[in-house]
Amino acid sequence: MNLSLLALRVLQGLGALWTLPNTLIGLVGGVAGMLAGARPSWNRRDLAIVFRDWPWGPGGAITLGNVILHTGPTLDVPCRTYAHQAGHCTEPVIGLHDHERAHVYQYLVLGPLYLPVYLLCGGVSARNPFERAADVYALTGRGWWPGV
């Protein structure tokens, strides 16, 4: 393992500890969903436990720390960007998997501050820079942090 990869893994581990309170909330939601048929799996690429077929919500996915709660059977599905849904543009569809991975990365940086900052930035909407950054990451593979 080269030095830069080792440094990345150490930072990811520290980020996982930093966002542990959010991950615990996600795990509680995921385990509750298992009682109604949700199925967990570890996704190394996303650094997250994914609960598929999560039984609640309008559809789609929500990330809580290193946990992704998804109402469908797989995250490998196309979805529209938040800006597209708001009628602001005609961007191509993105991968839900990539969009949620960007949120995992954002959580690793902000840890327990993520949810309050996310809500202060507009919550689930096209106005939220965290959602726009996740869309950019899903489109390009870069830029998961707002403003980058």
C-alpha cells in the first residue's frame, strides 16, 4: 500500500469516527427497516452500509453518516439531479449510487455538524449546495464538496 493510499485510509477512518453519531442514527433506522424487510450490505466503494428495500419514504435514498437507507433493491439506478427536478436545467440523469457516495464523503468531513449545516443550507432542495455538489460528483466523479 503506497503512502498516499495509507493516508487516505487513515483520514477515512478518522472521518468515520467523527461522523459516528450520524452513523448510529442511520443504523437504528436501518435495523428498524429490517423488521419490515430491508436488507443490509456493506459497500466498500461507498464506505457505507446500504439498507436496500428500506420500507419508508417517498422513494430514493438518504445518507446518515456511513449508512445509506434506500427504498429500492439497488443503488445502481439513474435519477434526476435536484436542479433538474426544480426545473432549472436539462442535465442528464445521474447515478443515485454516486450521488449518495458524495454525501458519505461530506459526512466524513463535517461529522456531527453535517445535519445542522445541511438543514441551514436549505435541506432537501436544489438550493442546497451539498445537494448540488453531490449532483456534480455524480455527473463528473469530482467536486463532492460544495464550491469546489
